[in-house]
Amino acid sequence: MATAGSAARLTLRPAREADAPALREIFNEAVADGLTTFDSEPRSLEEQKLLIARAIEDSKHPVLVAEMRGWVLGWTTVQPYDLRPELAEIGELTVYVQRSFRHYGVGKQLMQTLRQEAQTLGYRKLIGHILAENHDSLRLVRSCGWREVGRYEKHAKVNGVLRDVVAVECIV
């Protein structure tokens, strides 16, 4: 078994419809934590299935799953940053890891794998937006070679409170 600070032995693969309940549970944990997503409402199973179906149909915006021994521990996706064609080579990355498996290298492996996938898909840059008080996610992106490019003050309204957001980027 991996320990905090050591990487778990994971299988990273594209999401399947059967993963929807696990991905939804992990996402809804992040909503409940109030620190790792701007969303403040839990996601329904139907919404999660739709996200996976779109990724299956649109290979440019994959959803990747990290699993170990058949258990889904985390997932990541790259979504369009902007709909203007001039910015089509920039994707926005999000990563979610099951609460009990944070600090075991799951997020880092997901980010590294998606970065390689993004290069294959023709992206030139990945960006992300992190709540400023989410120190764990900021450490994660730094450890993966990302850099902070700015801070938006009172940018995201989460549970009725305006929060600062740190913009990060990675050249693919």
C-alpha cells in the first residue's frame, strides 16, 4: 500500500459510463469540501453520465480515470478554455481525487498523464483556476511544473462568498 508521499500504483484510462457513480461521488465530495471546485451544488448521476458521454464523443476533451484494484480514486478532464478559434489550443484542466486518497500521488499522476494526452491532442497550453486558500492544489500544480500567472480578487462566488482565485498555466 502506498503511504503519504509515495505514489500509488494506478491504472489511468478513459472514463466509461460505468464510472459515472464513482466520478459523481468524488465530485460531490469536492463540492462538500468547498475548496476544490467553484460549484456549490452536487452533481446528479445523469449530469455525470452526460459529461462522460461528451468526452467519449469528443476525444479533444477527454475524461481520464485513476483506478487501483478496480476502485476509482480520482479523475481529470480538459475542457475548452474559450470558444474562440484562436484559443482552441488552450484547455482548462480540472482534477478531482477521492478525499481519502489525497496526498498519495493520485492527482499528480492524473495531471502528468493528462498533460501528455494534451500534447498528443494538439494543445499548446493548459490552464487552471484554483481557490487561493486551496494550498494543497497549489502545491500539486507547482510539483507538476505549472506556474502561477496571477490572482483574481473576489472572483468566484462559492456558497455565497466571493473568493480569490489563482490562475495557473502549463506550456504543453
